[in-house]
Amino acid sequence: MPRGYGYRPWTKEDEAYLIRNYGKMPLDCLAKQMGRSPKTLPTRAWILGLFQKRVYELKLTPEDAAWLACAIDSEGCVQFRKRIKKQSGTPSYTIQVLIMNTDWDYVMHAKEIVGFGYVKHQTLMTNPKRNSLYRQMYVLVIQGRSRVAAVMSAVYDHLIIKKERADVLIEAGKITPGRIWGKRKADMERLEMLYGMMHRMGYGRSGKYRPSSFSPIRYHYFGA
């Protein structure tokens, strides 16, 4: 039974046409050709796993790529996190690249090269029980599979220490799980496999994050 006036069910032919053309032409033109409202296409594309994902591509000079690779190898940290959602019990995966230094200009220069991410100001403590301040640490946080994959791809040729981990992060950046059960199940299994690879390297993290006694405990955020 129709759910409202003017409702037209999606047929296999409609979905096949949407799969072939979504993202290849303006949304208004595609909706007009299909005889549907432009508001309904993104929803159906998301169900089919076709939602448009912003693609990040870094075009760096050889000098900037080498400098950023050195920063990631020496002052950086890569993380592949896995968390279990309380309500559904399904896993959620997040990858990050952190560039840390006590020099503000150093971290801001890394942010200028990358063009995205945010800087976090942390107050480190040597003895949290006595509340004794140690020094200030600035951290550039690059988060999101597509963003991290773009950064690691841009500096891949210059990496030495974290080159093997970059392969895992770049591969994870290609995965965008949709809502179709078959596709989503395959993508989630692939992410779990990549997480296992990173975890065996010692760069995975599962469950709830609990900072150690020497971890930063005060945060201030700069930029977006």
C-alpha cells in the first residue's frame, strides 16, 4: 500500500539506473530523468551504499611530502580504533594520524601542509597525584578514513618506519560500508581483518580508551 500521495516504489530497474549514474551528474538532472524528487535520491543511494563520499587528494611538493613523512615517522602516531556500540553491539572503526611536538610552530606547519585536521593542546603531567605540571604538548589530529588515506598516500614514498602501517590505513580508506546487508557485512569483515593486522603491529586499540598515569589529562582545541 502506498505510504503517501505520489509514492512510487523502487524497482530493480530504478536501482540499477541509480547505481550507474549516481555521482556522475548533478542531482537535479538525475532526479528529473528518473521522475523522482531530488530529496529521495541521496536516501536511496545511502541504502544502496552509493552515498557520495568526499575524496581528499593532497598535491604536495617533494619538499613538503618529505618533511611531512619525516614528521609522521619521528613525531607521529597512527591509530586504528575499534569500539563496540552499546545498543546494537556492532563494531565501529576509526583511524587517526597524530603529529605531536612541544613546538607550536612545528605542529602548525604540519597543519598548513595537510590543510585539514585540528590541533589539540595538552598539558602533560609527570605526577598526576601531586598535580605537578611538566610541559605543554601540541597534537595535530587527522581523523577519518578518507583523510588519513589521503595523507598516507601523499607521503608514502618517503616513509620508512611506518610504511607497512600506511598500507593498512590506505586500504581502510577505500572502504565505505553501506546499508545493504551483503555489502556491509563484507566491508565490516574487511575492516576487522585490517584492524587485526594493525593490532598485531601494536597500533590497534579496542574497547574504551583509558588514559594511563602519564597520559595528557587537559585538552584545549584549536582550529577545526
